[in-house]
Amino acid sequence: MNPTVARLTLRGLLGRRCGLLLLVVPALLLLVSAIASGSTADAHGLTVKILGQLGLGTLVPILGLVVGTGAIATEIDDGSIVYLLAKPLPRWRIITTKLAVAIGVTWLFSVVPTLLSGLLLFGTRDGMVLGYTVAVMVAGAAYSALFLLLGVVTRHAVVAGLGYALIWESVVGNFVEGARTLSIQQWGRAVAEAVAGDTAIGADVSLGAAVPLLLVVTVGATVLASVKLAGLTLAGEE
């Protein structure tokens, strides 16, 4: 990691208006959980819906999208990335530093609220809360890497990210069984199931497929983003 790049990235993420959204998203999860905790409905079912569908299925992709694209896309759009690229710094280090910051911010605003919400809803029974917490961690890292890559390769990163997270995962994935294999959300569920046990959390993708796919997306997106950023440097010099 490069401390200067990390500081600038963190300042950019938390200093813009998107910083407010980063606060609203976990606040919404905690508010819904606090209200639901006083309900007489089945606690297990409520926890699955709130942590699984609202948390892992909706709020984590949104956070990953805002943070992942915000870590670099804005700098590319306004041209300020040129000043960073002019430094004698390997392009892969810029990407890995920005990714580390993006993952850290995503975890801060998703993992902690998920853990607190789970404890409000279900306590520590059956390892369910721990399962969803770990799932949010691995899915948040993969989302951050994927959306950081989109921020480098396209000026329409937010639109492309929403298309994947909301249309592919939320719509197509719910009706086309095969599409779930290519869903970060489902990979996260597989990890949650392995941690908590299949009696507490169900998943449509096996752990043996989910873990390699998570690694491939996270590492592959990082490598591709580094290559693309190096290409931007060469294009600018030409």
C-alpha cells in the first residue's frame, strides 16, 4: 500500500456526498432490524429476510458500488488521475492501495452493522449471525474489486454496476437458476451456509464453487484494473 494514495482515496470517499449515503445504508439496516426485533414473527425467518435479502442481497452491493467506483472513477472522469499517474509509482500499487481502502470502507459500513443487526434479531444462536457476517466480508471484497475494475474500464461504471447487482443478481438470478452460479451474492450465501450450517442458511451454489469464484473475481478484477490503468498512462503519454 501507498500511504499517500490511501489517504487521498479515503478523503475522497468520505469527503464527498457519497459519504452521506455510506451512513444512510447501514442506518437503514439497523433501523429495520431494531423495529423487527420487537415483532412476534418467527425470528429465524426475519433474520434470513433482513440479513440475507436486505443486507447481503441489496445493501452490500450498493455499498460496494458506491465505494468501488468512487475510489477511482471520479478521478478518471475529472482528469485528476493524471497527477497521480505522474508519480513514480507502479500502477498496480495504485490499484491495490485503492482496493484495500475500498474494501476497508465497505467492511466498516457493512460488516459492523450486519453483526449488530444480527445480534438484535437472533442473538448468537446457530451461528447464523456469524455466517452472514463472514458472507458480507467476502462478498464486500469481491464487489469492491469488481466495481473498482468497472470504474477503470468504463465511464458508465455506476450504470454497469447497477445492471449487474440489481438486474442480474436480483432479477435474473431469482428466476433463472443457472444465473445464480455467476452471482457474488450467492457465493456469499454459500460461505454463510458453510459457517452457520445448512440448517440455518440455505445456498444455491456449493462452497467448492463459491470460494474459487470469489478468488477469481477479486484477484482477476485487480489484475485487469492494474493493466487497464497502465494502458491509460501509455495513452496519455502518446
